[in-house]
Amino acid sequence: MITEILKATAVLLVMINPMAKILVVLALAEGRKRHDTQGLVLKSNAVAICVIFTFTIFGTFILAEILNIGIDALRVAGGFALFVIGFDYLWRGELRILTQIERLEEIAVAPVGTP
């Protein structure tokens, strides 16, 4: 059971991709107060940890029992969502959209804290 929990946690860490979030935070930090940037980092990390632990412990129950979603349906929906988001970023540019944000708290949950 411990092995399965570690595998699921590793998969969620790869999905959240903390290394890519560093680049986004660095791009947003320019011209802003250090306190605001630290608040963004702390809030987004807290959200990411909550998501990891929630889905590591209750993920199968939430998806299979409550939402009645199979793994194949989740893969198709996730692939479609990634396509739409990727196309939007390709078309408009991710950093251009993110630099228009006035308050950093607006993006602490998504897209910085969650995938």
C-alpha cells in the first residue's frame, strides 16, 4: 500500500510540475513587491499540497464512487482539456496573459497551484 501511495504522489508531482511554476513566478515577480510574490508562492504551494494529499488518499473513491468516472473517460477529458489550454497559450501566449494580472492572489490557485 505504501508503494501505491508513493507512486500516486509521484504522478501528481509530475502533473503539477513545480519547475514550470518557478518560471511563471519569476516572470510575475518583476516589478512587484517581494511580499506579494512570497504570498503567491505560499498560497499556491498550500493548494498544491492539499490537492496531492486529497487525491492520494481519496482520489479513487472520489472519481469512481462519487463522480462515477472511469480512468479511460478521465484520460480523454484530460487530453481534450490539455489540448484546449495548450492551443489557447499558443494562440495568445501564456506570459502575456499572466502579466496582465493585477493581483497575484487571482492566480495562486490556478494556474500556479494546480495543473
